[in-house]
Amino acid sequence: MSESSAYDVIVVGSGPAGLMAALRSATLGKKVALIESENQIGGTGRGSAYGIWIPQNRLLRDRGIKEDKDACLRWMCKHAYPNQYTVDAPFYGIPELDYRQFSAYFENAGQMLDFLEDESGVEIVFMRNHGDDQDTYDANRALMKARGLPDDPDLVRALPDYHPEDEDNEVPVGRYVNFRTDMMAITLYFIAMFRQMDAKLLVSAVYEMLRPSVLLQVARGFFSKNDEGAFYYCGAGIRMTRAFKALLLKYRVDVLTSTTVDDVLFNASGAVSGVQVRPAGKNVSGNTRELHAPNVVLTVGGFAHNQALLNKYASEFPVQRCASRPTCDGALLETLEDRVKLGHMADVWQTESLLALTRNAVVASDFIGSTNVWHLNGDSAIVVDQRGQRCYNEMAQYSMRSKWYRSPDKEIAVYVFDERTIRRFGGLLGTWSAHLPYLTGVDAVRPSFVVAGDSFDDLSDNLREHLVPFESLVNCSLSADFADNLAASVTRFNGFARDGVDEDFGRGGSLANLGWRAKRAPDNHFLNKTMYPISEDGPYYAMVLCLSCFNTKGGFQTDEHARVLSHDEQPIKGLYAAGNCAASPSNTGYVLSTIGPAMTFAWMAANHIAEH
């Protein structure tokens, strides 16, 4: 070892959890080192909307809304463990450790957010529901009235929870918040998005930006403090990373970028004594040094880029791509696997991607998850399986839709839509992330992931040709009767659209369906805004979807203080973990989401270190 340094706290990883652990520890008077293997801080969170689910947040408290802890805990437990939840059982039938973490989250998340808002000076705002139209306002207002919530105009426009109609969800809107963005962050976000586009997509995007309707959104965003129109989510992660960076400088945190942690060091009694590091990209021999500290907080992300670990623990998920940073490789998890207890290793934070883009290498410059398909906004559109049969509720949230893929024979799905959906919902701002290009109908600039056909037979033939390069990677063959089944599926869906009720999957039948999708199209005068009859005449278009994730859910098992546990479930002195490298109590659900618990448990780790 060539060099040695001493700190009170060493934080490994600089995503939202690492930034919070370092900042909170420093404000509590600790000498802190923050170590990041990439050449800049921020992690996967830098490209996110920084949307966080926070009970008892300041915006709710300011409106006089008080939450019942027991009801909130029941809701958490029920949707994290739907098959084990029992209302009369101890801890509602879920593992005691997960219950204690839920309880700690309820008590601490709001305090963490107060701390961050005060320190950063960046205002929190309600996340807007994506619908942002009268249909959604009316549904929000009706549910708020039933729950006894005030008829507040900002709350009416707020994004609903998952499972908002659940009787235990006493505050179904207003828990999702994020941070107000600014023009610099917005500009950097769009530059990053454009950099990931090929020439055809870039032409479509530039054309899209010059359309009058888009320029109107730009104007709305500029003149309304960036909480309207195109700008509402864009760049929030960039702005918060910038705010954290300034605060780390203010509190004199030593930030070591381009530095890899190879191991955690322990003393003779088994307590943490520091870490072994080296310059990123260099081999171990002759390049290592030790940094000493009695406390190490691991926030290194999941193991989504480690195929061996995925095969070992999460083989149930045929994940084709992960949008997290390439450094989420599970290296420290493998190093410490024999010493620590692991939990929830079989689950991932799942979403959908475009199959045609999964072959593109994950590169350091793509920090916005540009292949993910967060929303399927088209109303004259359906998703079918490899037999041409409709397979799920297209308006469900991405994590709900992607549960359909949890089977070996369900590796792809096909999103089918008509030209009207392109006109009404296409474009850079029409969907979130991997968008439906507005110029898809123009052959010369149609991107490779969009397949076209003049009829369902023609579309089916072209889809088969499109899928040939992927046959060795994924089970993607279409049935011989795909076109006939697709035509039947469209006919059945069109009947539902005219009647306003989806008898198969309940599309548009819940507040979540309305609030997590786009506005009602101006020409859609049917009862259910999420459905419009698909055209009886072509052309038709399709995009092939597959399962992806934005990281794994499993990792170091921690307790309610974020302490990492040994195999005998005892806290390892001085070792903490938060974020996607720690086992999530959300289990198979999407109860707490990701960034909220990442920052909250990191904040709690720093508090526990200071108190002990």
C-alpha cells in the first residue's frame, strides 16, 4: 500500500444516496470522503426527474393534511407483499425487518426532505399528473373529497399514487414531489437527449421543436417558473446534482472522482476500518492505497451490469437492457458476499425498452435512460403478444406493465398504433424518453425501431423481418396467425373504445391510468379518454417492446438504521448501505420508488453515525 488517509466517514458512490450521506455527515461535523468511480458525481440520478414519494412532506403539512401512520403502513405492506399481507397478523404478515424499515421511512422521509430543501434552497413542488386535463382533475377531486382532503388547486393537479383507490391510501395524491428545475438544467438535459439520437431521430426532434404547439409549451415553461409544459420534469436531476456539488464544497467534503473501491477493510474485531482504493481503470497491482475511517456508507448502485450475478439471483427476469450507470456492476457485493447478508436479490426495478435499441452499448454519456419506454400514450393503440392477442393495460404505470414479462414465453410485446396516434401523441414531448417520432410516417426519416405496414398482413410480414437479427438473443417469433389475431384484437378494442369500458384489462378505469398518461386528445369525444378506435385503414405502425430495468432491487440487507447485517442478522459495526445496493423493502412492488428511500436511509445512516 502506497498511501494512507483518515476520515470519520467514507461514502462510496455519488448517486442521490451517496450525495445525501456525504452532505448530512458533513453538516453533523464529520470529516467525509466521497468516492466515485466515474469522472463526475451524480450517478444514475443525474438524468432522472428526481421524483420522490414522501409521506408527511412539507407541501402536505402546509395544507393541514395529517397522515395516519398505521393506514400508510398497511398500504405499504399490502402492495409490497400482496400474497403475504394479512391485516390481523403481526407486522401485517410481512417480514419484521421490512416492516421496521417501512415504519422508519414514514417517520424520517419528510424530515430528510425538509433538511435538503433548507440546505439547497431548491424548492420542492408536487409532481404534476401527466394527464393534466379535466378528466384527471375531476377524478382527483372526487377521490380527494372522499378522503376528506382540501380542494386545493395544486393538489388537484398532483400525480396520484400507485393504487390510489385503495381504502388504506388516505392521501392518494400529493406524496410524489420533485425539485423545481431551471433553464440551465433543462438545456443540459435536452442536449444530453439529442446526443443519444441517430440522424433520423435528430431530424424528427429538430422538426418537432419548431412546431407551433411545441414552441407554445416552451413559452409556457419559460414564463411559469418551469413547472408547466415541456419543462416540468426535465433537468431536475441535473439541477439537484449541481446543488449537491455546491454544498459538498461548502462543507469541505473531499470528493475523489475516477477512483474505484476494491474492498472494505475490517479490523481484528470485525468492525469497519476503511476501504482500499485505486485509480479507476487501472489494475490493482501497485496502484492501491488505503483510506481509513470507522464508518463506511455503501451507495454503489445495484448489480444490473453483472450478468453472472443476474443469472445467479434474478434469472426469472429476461432483462434485455439496464438504464443505470455502467459502474453498477456489483463488484463490491461479490467481494463482501461471504461476510454480509443479502436480501431481495431476485427482484429488479423493471420497465420496458425498445428491443431494437437494446443492442446499443450502454455508454457513459447516456445518463438519461434513453432506451426506456416510460409511457405508452397513444389512445388509438394497443399492445399485443407474439400471437397478436392484446396482453395488458397499456395505460398502467411502467412497473405495472412490465410485470407481464415475468415468464419465459413472454419476452417481447408489440405496440401497434395508427397514423392518428403519431399526429396526436408523437414527438419529442409526446412521450417520456424513447419517444414516438413525429415524422414516423415519413419513410426517409423513420427510425429503425418503428415498423410500418399498409395492412395488418403487411405489418406482420415486416415485423418478422425486423425481428430476424434478434432471434439468437430472445424468443421473438410471431405465431402463424399473428395478423388474423391482431385484426381481431383491434376489432374488440375498438368496441371497448366506443363504449368507454375496457372489459379485458380495465384501461382508463382508475385514477392512476388517467394521471400517469397524456392529456385527452382534442378529437377524442368518447367517454374514456384513454381509448379511441384504431383506424380501419392503414398504414399501421409497430414498435417491439421488451423487459428492461433501471437497476436491481436486491443487495446488502440493512436494518431500519441502514446498518448492514451479517449472516447472523447482527449489525456490522461501522458498515452502512443505502440506495439500490441495499435490499429494498418494496419487494415485488413499487411502494417507495427508488430515490426517496435512497436519500432517506442515507440521511438516517449519517444520523446514526453521529449519534453513536
